[in-house]
Amino acid sequence: MKSCENLIEFTAQAMDDGFDEVVQKEWAPNLVLEKHVHPFDARVQVVAGQVKLELAEGSQTLEPGQGFFIARGTEHAEQYGPNGATFWVARKT
């Protein structure tokens, strides 16, 4: 996934790829979201802070400029860093 320079570029790329909406999410420092699933596909780019994403196949820590795709129904957990995190999230229902 290509890293975008700004929310306008991220939104345009996501819409071109068939996503329905784009939102900016801000997460509190040290927040832990236990295992859960979403009813939508999500493309995410971290723009500030840090998140540890845990999937069945392992975990990864993401920092600004990095991103990930997670398919709807995929069980995962999230743990945010000491400064929280800001994401751009494209959703496809």
C-alpha cells in the first residue's frame, strides 16, 4: 500500500479503489482494544503515534507513514502507544 502525503490524497486513492468512506480517527494513549471484528474492509494509514496490530498470524507495530489493510470479519486486537495515534481509515461495506 502506497503511503499518502495528506488526507485529500488518501481519500482520492481510496475512492478510486472502491472504498465508500474515509474518516480520521484519533486514539487515546495506551488504549487497548481487545479482539474484535469489523463489518467492513478497512485500509488504514497511521499519521501520528503508534499502534500494535495483533492478528492470528502475528503482530506488527506501525508508525507514521505505515499502513495496513484488514478484511471485514478478520479478528484482531489493537494497542496504542504512549502518545496515542491518529489514523486515516478508508472503509468499504
